Amino acid sequence: MYEWIWRHLPGPLALRVVEALLLVAVVVTLLMFVVFPWAEPLLPFNNVTTE
């Protein structure tokens, strides 16, 4: 999959590296601000009981 993405990025090597880093930053941002907050209430990690 990563090879497919790399082959389809336009431009020379330097531009491809910048585009790949930008793509990673966008994915991480979406995960941190959209996916993880949506999924947090569904996860059982906050239901901790100790005795």
C-alpha cells in the first residue's frame, strides 16, 4: 500500500518526501481530533475499579 501511495505522488523526490510527511501529518491530525475523541466513550479504559 505504501508503495502504491509513493508511486502516485507527483513531483521529484524532494517534493514526494514533503507530500508524504504532509500526508502523515493529516492522518495523525484526523486520528487525534476526530477518530479518537469519537471512540473514547466506547472504550472500557475509563471503567477501572480498584479495591
